[in-house]
Amino acid sequence: MLYAIISEDVPNSLPRRKVARPDHIKRLDELMAQGRIVLGGPHPAIDSSEPGEAGFTGSLLVAEFDSLEAAQAWAQDDPYVKAGVYERSIVKPFKQVCP
């Protein structure tokens, strides 16, 4: 089943994001290689796809997991959680309608 992982950053998270990003991307690459990601990416803090030093306010990932518990465990093991980038993450079942 698909699950949406909606994460919100702590204030001024950009320096922490930069440090933890390689490990964060490595985990996403593993899910992509397994064909489990529908979409994912960060929320820019300003109305620009390249926010520069304004940074990001959080992230969204929609991916396939075996259960809600598996999706929650995966989200909690994210390097951004360990590095203090994310203030909180919400994991919800997701039903894809479009496209």
C-alpha cells in the first residue's frame, strides 16, 4: 500500500539538512531502485524551486510500504530525523487517484 510521509523542519534547518543530505538521499535511492517511490521532495521556504539560503520547511514522500508500521519505522529512521532537521513527521495511508 502507499503511504504519505509529511515531515516538517525545525526553524533554520538548512545547515543540518546540508550535513545529513547525502545519507538521506542514499536511503531514497534505495527505495527508488526498488520501484517503491511515487513522488518525493522538499517544500521550499519561499516561492521558488531553488530557495537558496531561505531553505526548506519540510518534505513529502509518497512510497509503497508493507504496512503503516513499516512506513512509520522507515520515517523515524531517516537521517534527517537523527540530525534534528525534522521537527515531526506524519505518516498516513495514501490512495492514489491521479494520475
